[in-house]
Amino acid sequence: MKSQRPRNNPAFAQLCSFSRPQAAFFASCLLSCLLLAGSCMVAFAQSPDISGSWKGQLDVGLQKLPLHFHFQWADSVWKGSMDSPQQNARGIPLSEVQANGNLLYLQIEAIRGSYEGVLLGQSIQGTFRQSGMEFPLTLTPFAGEETASLRRPQTPEGPFPYEILRTSFVNEAAGILLQGTVTIPAGPGPFPGLVLVSGSGPQNRNSEIFSHQPFWVLADYLTRQGIIVLRYDDRGVGESEGNFEEATTADFASDAWAGLARLKGLEKIDTLRLGVVGHSEGGLIAWMMAAEQRTDLSFVAALAPPVVSIDALMAQQTYDLVRGSGASEELAQEQTKINRQLYQAIKEAPDPEAAREALLPLLETHFVSPTADSSAREKEKEKLWEQYAPMTSGWFFAFIKMEPQQYIKQIQVPAWVAFGEKDRQVNAAVNAQALKEMGLERVEVHTFEGLNHLFQQAPTGAVSEYGSLEETFHEPVTEKLADWINRPTDPGP
């Protein structure tokens, strides 16, 4: 759904894109978010020779995060870059590289992290620290070929049998200009049209994640099937104006409405067949837009959307992710119980400041050592708050209170819904069943076996698999969606 503030974590950016809120509860997710947040500064030894590439792997609990460092001696100083291949973050500049014999110190100011290590033979053994957390990290030399881009065979390549137009539109209520791309089938038309709405986290028009471009893949396929598609950069992302961090789900819905108005003005558009297709939090936005019952909206499609209340959905997400990481049933239940308490405290709070006041004692009860002295306890609490502060952001505070079924029960346009059976971010069994129990005749529900939250064929559905899979978006899902959109118009009740 729109993820996380930390909202830069691709893994959770997709819940909702729902990769976002969960990042606040797991060190691995928080770490991943912050690694993508900006450039890194590193201090490293000039001597001995460290030229070339070094690799290591952070074991952060729910997943293992590879890191690559590349060093070269130039202009009498060490220079280099860092990669986080699993996140498709490459070429991050190293601002400073220094050495003190075999003792190595790396300061990463952009993510409030550091690394201390010792060169022992052919390895650097040390500790990576970030936001009060510590992870062992051993670096070893490698040839550098592992930084090669992963294959993404579904990424569209020209020539294209349709027109591609850059476009822009204004969200007048917010006073911002949004930029995007429209793909228009060849021929006179009129053609049905739709707006693609991304999930959680700041995303560009292609909804790019781990070098996958699922919205580009969707747009290409749907346009080849005679459907006009508009996709756009989220506010504050890419070429679009606005402040992403200050926006709520309702704000993102207003951006989608502005996109639909732009779509309606296209020459070849069939104004009686206009829709939105949203993924994760974008699916929630599709529910919200359909509930408004405006005449401009003819249909909605929701991919891995939340159906149950958001706090319940995220508690289930906690259990599925922890259990899927290989942790015991006992640990998964324990973490889920704690997170339920945290969610409930925020949900019941009248404002973000009250939510903060409610969270602090809970965090202290569950995570601060009762035997530590007062000074140590205060430091522990400060570090904890650094990790959990995103839970009181404006977006999350509004998001956790949402009840999707309040919107779903109001929709009166046809809706097509798809879930991935191995989705660990939006549990397919729980949400599909809740939707079916609502008994809405114009809502068509599908669950696709073997697919994860991103609709990739996946061994387990774990977040850590997203970047390693070559498939971007399972084509049979897109095929069924296109067939549904191109059906004769439903006259309705």
C-alpha cells in the first residue's frame, strides 16, 4: 500500500507494494529502507591495498542483505562506491576512504550507520551498526561480476505497435503537477482506459522495484489488447511535484482522480469505460474511489488489496513474514501479539502526539532491559524510538485506522480482484474469504496459485525472493484482467 515511512523499502512499499508499515517493526526492513534513503559515506583504510570489490552479507533476521563495496586508488586517495544488489541500489558513492593500519572504520552518515572492522588475511571482519542495532559483517574480495544486472525478460522493448505519449496533469486541490506516460493502441478507437495506481512507498510511473518494472509490463500488455493506460510518478517522485512524505492515502486517491480526469480528455478514449487498477495500497485507493460513486468511474480492479481492517491485516502480515523467515511458531505468535498492541495503541489515539505517548511505555515494557541502569535504559529507549517513530507519521496514523470494508460495501461498479496464494504481505486466504463473505454480486475474485505479493511465481512468497526472481508479473493474471476489461459493458443492476 503506499510503504512505509520508512517508505523507501521496496519490500514493504508493495503492501499495501504493503512493505511499508512492517518496516517499523523489523530491523531488517528498517535497515533496507535506510540503505535506499540516500548516498553513503564510508571511512576505510588506505593501507593495506583494498582495491577492487568486496562483498558481505548482513543477516538481519527476516532476510539476508548482500552489500558490495568497490574501491580504487585515485589522486592519492581511496575512492569507491557501494551496492545493495538485492534492492537494485548500485553505485552509491563513498565520500571518504581512510585507514589506520589494519583497523577499518566506515561512517555511513546518510543512514546513521557505521562499520568497524579488522583486516585479517583475505577478509575484513567487523560489526555494522545502525539505529541502535548491531550486525556482524565480514567482507571478502570478489571479482565484481556479481553486480551484473539481473535478467528481466518481461521488460518491454520496441518497436511498439502503439503510441507512447509523455503527459502531465494537475491535482488542483493539492496544487501540484504530476507527470506520467500514456500508451494508446493503434486505430481509431474509442478504447477503454485505465489509470494504474501504485502501492505503498514512493514509486515512479513504472512502479520500479528490484529493477522490475511491473507497471510498464502491465501497460504494455494491456495496450496491446486495445486498452489505453496512464501511469504516473507518485507526488514528489521522479518528475512529479509535491511532498510524498506529508501525504496520506486520501491524498494519493486525489492524485488518481486527477489522472482519471486527464485520461477522460484523450481523443481516442471511451468515456463510458474508464477505470482504475491499483496494487496493494493502490487497491485500497481503488475501493475508496469506487465508493464515491462518481459517474466518471466505470470499473475498478484491485491487485492484492486489503479487505480486512488495516490493523488486522498488518498483524497477519507480521505472523506470515516472521513464520516465513523460518522462525518458530512461538516467536511468530509472540511478535504478532506485541505488534497488535502497538497497532491498537495508535489506532485508539486521537492524534499522533497521543500515539507517541501511548507507544513509549509499550516499547519500554517489551524491549528495554529491566536490569539496566537508568542511563543505559534511556539510551535504549532513544534507540527504540528511532526505529518506531515512523509509526506516528501522518500517513501511518491515518492508514492504521482504515476499514476497507466500509468502502467496499458502497461500490456499485464492476470490480475485478486478484490475490497471490503465496502473498506474505496481504494474506490471500484471509482477505479473499472476507471479500467473498460480503456477497457482492459485481465483484469477481481470483486467487492465483504460487504467486507472491508482486504476482511473481515464487518458491515461498518471502520478501527476500522478490529481487532474485526473473519474472516481473505473471502474464496469465494480466490476460484475465484484459479479458475482463474488454467484456461487453455490464449494464448493472
